[in-house]
Amino acid sequence: MGYIKQITIQGFKSYKEQMQIEPFSPNCNVVVGRNGSGKSNFFAAVRFVLGDDYHNLGREERQALLHEGSGSAVMSAYVEVCFDNTEDRFQTGKPEFFLRRTIGAKKDEYSVNRKNATKSEVMQILESAGFSRSNPYYIVPQGRVTALTNMKDSERLKLLKEISGSNVYEERRANSLKLLAETENKCSTVDGVIESINGRLDELEGEKEELEAWSRNDKERRSLMYVLKSREEADLEALIENIDHLENQGREMKENNEAAFVQTEADIAQIDMDINKRKGDLDVLREDRVQSEQERKSATLEKAKIELELKSLQDNQSVAQRTKKSRDTQIKSLQQQIRAREAELKRLLPQYNAKKEEEEAVRSQLLEAEGQQKRLEEKQGRTAFYTTKRQRDDALRAQIEESNGDLSRRKAVLMQTNEEITQLESDVQRLENEIAELRSNIESEGDASVNLAAKVEQAKDAYKAVHDEQTNLYREENRVNTQLTNSQAELRKAESAFSRLLDHGTSRGLESLRRYQKEGELEGVHGTIADLLDVNNDYRAVTEAAAEGALFNVVVDNDEVSTKLIDRLIKDKGGRITFIPLNRIRPHDLNLPATGDMQPLLPKLRYDERFEDAFRHVFGKIVVCPDLTACKKNAKQYNVRAYTLDGDNASRKGQYRGGYHDLSKSKIRAYQTLAEIRTQHDELQQRKRDIATELEQKRQQLTAALSEVRRREHEKDKGENSYAPMREEVRMKQRILRDTQDSLARKQITASTFQSTINQLGAQQSDWEAEIASKFEKALSNDEEQMLITLRSTVQDLRRQFARTKEERTMLETQKVEAELDLNENLQPALDDIQVQQGGASGSTGQSTRLRECERALDAVNRTIANLDQQIQEIDSQIEDIRAQLSELEDSRNEKEASNRQLAKTMARQEQAMSKKDSDRSRHTDRLAEVKRDIRDLGTLPEDVDRKYTRWDTTKVTKELTKANQALKSFAHVNKKAFEHYENFTRQRRTLTERRTELDTSRKSIENLIDVLDQRKDEAIARTFKQVAAAFGEVFQQLVPIGRGRLIINRKSDRDARGDISDDDDMEEEETQGKKSKVEEYTGVSIAVSFNSKHDEQQKIGQLSGGQKSLCALALIFAIQKCDPAPFYLFDEIDANLDAQYRTAVAQMLERLSGQGGKNKDGGGQFICTTFRPEMVHVADRCYGVTYTNKTSSIDVVDREAALEFVEGMQKA
């Protein structure tokens, strides 16, 4: 249908925030709101985006459309309309059509479906979709109905012409009249020129005889002049040819010297690379030597350490025997003391436990008595404090509630403490079992030691092997780091050289692409043309010159990949790259003939056939020719780009481009060099990463080997002295056991305390509950008084008993702790230490084993030192060799630099000589051009001129030329160009006569076109009037069923012609009269209506009331819309001036027309109306309410009841 589905407004007039209005109904929509709320601004927003009333806005006009309110200033505004396009009215193939117009202080832009478009494009799209500019009545703003009501008859006629489209005919007629006037002027000009030419031809007839005599003498002069000039021409051509020959020889020598210079420069560059490589190797060797020196130093220190230990082991073997006897005596004494202390502890523990239990029982009794005493005293206080039972009970209930919370918390803590006690008791039991097991193992462990020396040695050998491999890797890592440092310097140098050959944007773009490749974010990217290309040296110059910037275009799979990369480059500001998507390029095949002076470049290149299309796209039209002459010929003949092998180019228009190519600045060579260095650099980096990985593996293996050595040594030590670790573990577990027992005792005391407190709280709650159940008394009962006295005495007795019991328990605990400390911290550790020492001293086998180990280690260190000495000697020899090579390379480099300096001087002299030859050649060439021009100026010569003067020498020819010039002086007054003028004027007269005939034909065609345009305009106006008149009568009858209305055409003639349907015969009769019925005879269109009868005399519109005038104007608008329907209509308060009955009729018509939308072409469609009246609200499919808050409008969907309530409220106000 093309109706409006949705409107989005932001920043336009009173609409500040982005306002996306709920979708509109395709039938009738009504907008209500208070005056000033923004209804008209909503209406204006639609007119704004459709270009109905906002054309060519100035800066101030655009600023006035922006929202002005509180808050930050609005810099731009836009209105977007979404149209339904299911019938493809807008011819986009999409179900929706979006039209947006955006304005700012400095911009006014349109966009169609989110893409920028020009205003003219938008207008064409709207007109093709049915939005006629000649019929502006599909949008009816406030005031247009009133304007139509007050419109004069002549203005209605003008409106009728606009609707009929006669303006188009009038524009074409005006253009035709302009062409006719121009044709008349041209005819007059041609006639004047022909008359002038005829007069001039009559004058030239009299000059022909004298001209013939002059011509004979002039022909002789020109022949002699030709002979002289042709001989000079031959001499100059010979001179130029000789200069060209000398220049070719000089150019050949120069090219040879340049090639030698470039080759020498390449040799120097290669020597520099060799020098840098040798220096890098020298640095690596120096690093190796320093490493070997450090390793030798470490080995020497290790040797001294082993020798010292070996001597110590040999000395200690004799001392061990003397100390063993003394330690045996100490062990026996300590064992007797330990047995005495254990007996004492066995006696004290039962007494201590019994006293502890007695103390706990007394403490519980004391706490219970104190709690009971406290409760009675509190009760006694309450009897004095409270005056009523209710007060007392409320206070007791509050205390019970508080006590319940405290009781729950204490029970939770007690439960957790009991769990911890259970865990500690389990730990005590476990530790006691473990200690017993360890003591059993110590007692059952024999003195025999297991000889594990062989396994220890094997583990140490394995450790040493891994350590040696790690040392070699460290040494290689140092070499790679040195090479990587040199490679980085070379890489920076190559990157700098390459970047100087490219523009900054492309260089940054390629670097960004390489970074993306390292990040692993590229799929479908194959590389630059230079990456994919392989070409031999003979075709390198022409390939580089022909490819130009395309050499670094990047080949990708498809345009999706290129779009993603371009977006990424723009986002990162990463430079500029041109992409070649393989799915988009369609190279053209050139069918070139096989000629000897042209061959395609593409077959000379080597590349993967997958990229055939990409290479055809870049090099498909490139051919190689032997010289520039062949380049120019083939470029013009076959429309190709032709180059020589040196990279010189000749276009088909004759333009030459080329000259000296500095091979040292070759982009392909620089790029390939950079790629090679980058590959080497990447390989070194990869090797560095591999070494790091291997080193990490070696560190793990070394750790595992070291763990194995320690494990074997541990087993060996355990076999030689099995007491020490077990005794240490026993001591440790005994300490843990004591700590655990102490913790268990503390936890038990804590649990007992909590249990007592819980019991007291329970008893207290029971007493409170019993007190609540008892009567309220102002004093304690006699029994309670007696119990309180008894409790006070009992508490005093229990406190004395508890203090006495605690003191006795403390004394026993002190004795127990002293015995335990002496046993565990003094006697037992001393015994363990002596036994450990005794076990270690008695291991003579272990000392012998260690002695053998030291001897083997000493032999290994000696071998290592010898190998390092040999390695240092070999490195010194290699360093001397490299220094000799560096000296030779430096000498060679100096020789080549001296040779190039000499070549540079020679080339400079050759350049000067060639410059002089160029100057001579230029001078001779200019003179030759003058001579040839003089020969051409001589005109047509006799056929026998060459034969007649061949044998004359130059002197004779010069004399005869002088005579001929003297003879011609007598004809100085003769018009030398009379014949030429006569022929020219005759030819011009013939051409002008033909042009005059063409102008007469054009004038007749233009006059016929004007007649046809006048006829079509009359037919269009008459046809439009018939349609509008018929529709007006039909619409008026629907609005006023008992009345009648019609349109009347007013003419200049006295005949009163009527324009309603009954006058069709009169209109047809006038049309048959041809030119007698012209639009110019029409003076206006009047309206005649009757509101009461179909037969009474009708009134003119000026005789009607205001409401009736408005109804007539609306009937005319509906009639125009029925004749030229639009997809939707916008009405702004069209019912403002109507009476109630007519408002209902108009509303019913809107309902009827909106229901026809999309079903026929009878003016039906979508209606969007603003109103203050209820009639339109009743027939609307959807209602919208406009509100205004904080200087900002908003519009939302409202139901019909809310809209009617608002309208009725406005009427009451």
C-alpha cells in the first residue's frame, strides 16, 4: 500500500529525545492533544521529511527547527518515516522503506534505507511511488481548508491546472518558443552572411588575371626555395643521426658503468652482510669463551672443595672410633633417668585426675547454688519493683524470650565444642598409636645398614647428564640471543629501507596486517602480490614498473574478509591497504597476436594457479616490447600497457615515462630482502622459544633427577643410621600429642562451663515460668526466705571448698608438668641426639662410601677442566680465523668503494658529454623543425622540381632564387590569396545555404510541437475538470445527502457553460471546434451548492456560512484526492470550523475511505488526522495522545475512551 508504518523523531522542534511512535494503523489514525503540546510539530515533522514545506533551508531556518529547551543544546535533529512496501511501491524489493531527513547547523541530508541520498533522488522516488507534486492535497495543514474556502474562482482554476499537470506542458511550450526565437535569429544571421559572401565573390573575379602571372613567378621561387631547404634538411638529419649514434654509444657505456656501479654496490652490501655475520659469529664465540672460562673457574673451585672434603674424610675415620666408647656410657646414664621420671609420672597421673574430677564436681555445685541464690534475689527485687501481676509477667516473658536466644546460641557453641572434643580425643588416640608404632620400629630396627651407594651413584650420574644438557642449552641460548640482537638490527635497517620506498599509509597498513596475522585473527588472507610472486632478475624492473602500487595489494578470498579488515584498520587507525577479493574480480582475457616486438608479461611470472585471476587483474594488460617505439605502437593498436625490459613506458597517446632506474631502490628486492631477514628473525625467535621450552623441560628433569638423588641419599642415610629420623619423628609427635592433650583439656573445661550455664539458664527459665503461673505477692514466701538464707551459707562453704580443691589440683599439676618437661624436653632429646650421633659415627661403611664418591668426583672434575681447556683453545683458534676473514672483507670493501668512486667520476663526465650532445641535438632538431615547416609552407610544388634542379649547385640555386624574388616585387599589389579566398567563400556560401534549409525545417517542427502541446494541455485541463466536477458532486451528496453541489467553469464569452456532469455534451462539442475552445478563454472555477434540496436554486460559495464554506472546501479536497489518490493522507484539524452534523458526515467519509485503502484506486488509503472533536475519534482505528512536559513533547498510543475523555474535557474548558 505504501502507508506510514512508523515515525521516529529526535531533536525536531518540541521533540527532544528520540521518540519512536507506535506503529500506525493502515486505515484511520487520530492524534489528540492540548494547544501547544506539539500536535502541529508532529504534523510538521512528517511534512519536513517529505519535503512538502521545507525547501532550501538557510542556517537560521535550520537552527529554528532544532529543539530549544532545558538541558544540553541539541546540535542536530532527524525525522525518519517507515513506509509499508509490501506491494513494492518504492521499487526496492524490501517489505519496508525508510526515509530519513537530518538537519544541523551546517547540514541538511536525506537517507534512503540507511544510505545517503540527494534531494532530487528522494523526490524522484516519492513521485514514482505516487506522491504527486502537482497535487499537494494529500497533506492538508492548518489553514489550507480556510485558504481553499476563501479562494477566488481564478485561483481555483489555477489549482485545477496544477492538478491536471498543465504546468509540464507550459514548461515545454516555453522551451519550444525559446528554441523558435533562437532559430529565427540564426536564420537572419545566415541570410546576412550569404549576402556578404556574394558581394565578396564579385570583387574576387577581377583579381584572377594578375594573380595567374604572379603565380607563375611564385612557383619558380618556391621550387628554388624547396631545393635549398631540402638540402639543409638532409644535412641536419645526417648531423642528428651522427649525434644519435654517439649518444647510443655513450648510453651503452653509461648503462654498463651504471650496471657495474650497481653490481659493486650490491657486492658491498653483500660484504657488509658478511661482515655483520662474521661479527655476529665473533660475538657468539666470545660469549662461548666467557662461558667456558666461567665454567672452568667453577670446576676449579669444585675441585678444591672436593679435595678439602676428601682430606677431611680421611682424617675423620680415625677420630670416629675414639668417640664411640664415650657415647655408650652417656646413653646408659640417660636411660636410667628416663625410667625414674616415667615411674614418677605413673604415680602422679591417677592423683591428678582424681583431684581434677573433685574440683569439677565442687565447681558445678557452686554454680548451681549461686544461680539459685541469684534467682531468688531477683524475684525478691521484682516483688518490690512491680505493682501488678501483669507488669511482672510481661517483664518475665521478655526475659524468657531473651534467655531463649542466649540459650540457643550457647547450645550451638556447646555442640560445636563437643564435636571438637570428639575430634581431639580421636587425634590423641591416633598420635598415641603412631608413637607406639614408631617406638616399636625403633626397637625392632637392626644396626645393619643397607649399602645403597651404587644407586646413589647412578642417580648422581643421571643428574650430571641432565645438568650437562642444560648447560649446552644455556650456551646455545646465549648464541641465539646474540644472533637475534644482530638480526633485529638488520631487520630494523631493512624495514626502514623498505618503508622509505612506500607511502606512509601503505607501510603502516602492511605492518598492521602482519600484526593481525601474528594474533591469529586472519582467515582467508593470502598475502600481497609481492608475497605470491616470483620473477627472475631480467623481468624484475618491468614487473615493478608495471605493477606500481598494486605490488602490495593484498589478495583475500572474498569481499567479506576485505570488509572486516578495512573496518579493523579504520578502527585501529592502522594505515591503508588495497584488497583484491578473489570472488569479485573478473579479469578480461587479451587475445594478442604473436608478434616479434611484443610479448605478455604474465607468462614470465611464477605464482600459484589459485591466484590466476588476481595476477590477471594486475598484469593481464601488460606487454613487454624491445623499445619505446614498439611500446607506443602496440599500446595504441591493442589498448595495452607496454613497457620495455628497463621499465620505460609509452602510452597509446604518445606519452613517455621512464628513465634511470636505481636497482638499489627496487621495491621487489627490498621487500624480498625484508622477507628473508624477517624469516630468519622469526626462525631465531622460534628457536629461542624452543630453547626456552627445552630449558623448562630440563629444569623439570633436573628437579626430578635431584629429587631422585636426594631420595637415594635419604635411603642410604636411613640404612646407615635408621634411628635419627624415627627418633625425631617420635619427639615431634610427642610435642603434638602434648599440645593436643592440652587443647582437649581446655575444650573439656569450656564444654563443662557451657553445660553449667545452660543448666542454670534452663533452671532460671523454669523458675520464671513458675513465677508467671503463681500469684503476685509483694514479698517472698517464708519457704523462699528460708531457702535464700540457707543458700547464702551453702555458697560460702562451697567457695572455700572449691578454692582448697583447686589449690591441691594445681600443686599436683605442677609436679606432673615438671616431670613431663624433664622427660620430653631434656632427657629423651638428649638420648636421641647421642644415639643419632652414635649411629652416624658407627657407620664406617658410609664414610668409606663417601670417600669413594669424593675420589670419583675428583676424577670427573679433572676431566671437565681438561675438556674446557681444549674447548677454549679451539674457540681462540676460531676467533683468530674470523678476525682474518674480517680483515680480508674490509680490504675488499675498501677496494670496491674506491672502484665505485672512480666509476662515479667517470659517469659524471659521461653525463656532461651526453648533456652537451643533447643540447646540440636539441638545437639541430629545432632547426630541422623550422626547415620542415618552411618546406610545408611552400605549399604544392611542380612534379619535376627534383629532376629539374638536381644538377644545380647551391650557389646557382641561390642566384636564381634572388632573381625570382626581384621579379615578384612588381606584383606586390596583387592579392596573393585571391584563388584561395574565392574557393573558401564559395564553399562557405554552399554550407550556409544548406544550414538555412535545415533551420527552416526546424522552425516548422517547433511550430507543430507548440500546436500539439496546446492541444494536449487543453485536453488535460478539460479531462481533469470533468473528473473533479463529477467527484465533487458525488462527495458533496455523501456529505449532504439532501443537498446538491457542482463545479462551474467560467469563460470570457457570454455563453454560460456549465461544468458538471450534465454538460459533457457541451464540452465535447467545444472540443470538436478545435482552436475555438482554448484554456485562455477560462476565467475561473466557481462552486454552486444547495444544502436543503436537490432541485432548489443553488447558492454561490460566497453566500454560505463559515461552516458550510469549510464543508465545500473539504468536499473539493476529497474530490481532488479521488481523482489523484495517494497512499496516505495527513489532515491537521480539518473539522475545526464544521458544524456537528457535518463533522459526523466527514468522519463517516474518512471511515469509509480508510476502509478502501489498498482495495481500489478511488481515493482510499491511510488517514492520519489531528482533531479537537469526538466524531473522528469514534471512527479511528488507533488513537494517539500528545503531551508536553518540561518543554518537551511526547506522543503515545491511547485507547479510544481516553481520547474521547480528553476531547470532551477540552470542549468543556
